[in-house]
Amino acid sequence: MTELTFDEFLKVDIRIGQVTHAEAFPEARKPAIKMWIDFGPEIGQRKSSAQVTVHYEPETLVGRQVMGVVNFPPRQIGPFMSEVLVLGFADDAGAIVLAGADKDLPLGMRLC
């Protein structure tokens, strides 16, 4: 494992956002869901593709708060431009469980 300094960690901009729209992404090589996430007035809405189909259906994600890295460059995923990296953890079988807060937070709040 590579150690980081605290200043290096601070360069990663992790924010809380709310999923406003989600849909299946059948064109993806691996099963995925496309999400539109509102990160509040400072950042606005960003899109993401996430391989979370084992634990989530698109309709169950709408309204959910998720954590995302908002300062990575956009990445083309097939015909979809992913603008934010949604964060999660792999369960025992390797399926992704989304990271979030245990209470609702103001959209765009930065992880500190």
C-alpha cells in the first residue's frame, strides 16, 4: 500500500450527491447503471456509470445520497460520458455496495 500525505488526500474532492435519475446501461461491457447525481449549486448535476447491478435496480437509486469523487477528468464509457466516480465497497463476492452517509446531508458537502 502506498502512503499518502494529508495534503495529497485533500486533493481528492469527495462530495455527497443525490441520485436524480438512473437507468440500465445495456451497452456497457459489464452490467452497469447510468446515474445522474445532483451535487448542489456549486457543482451541479454530474453523470456516472457504476457497476452496481447486483445490489441495486435503477429505480431504487433515485433519491439516494451517494459519495463521489468530483475532480477526476470525465471518462468515456461506451456511448456514455461518466463525469464522477461514485464510491463503494466490494462485498465478499466482489459486488459493489455504494458508500454514503448514515444521515441526509446538504448536497455538495465535502468529505472532511
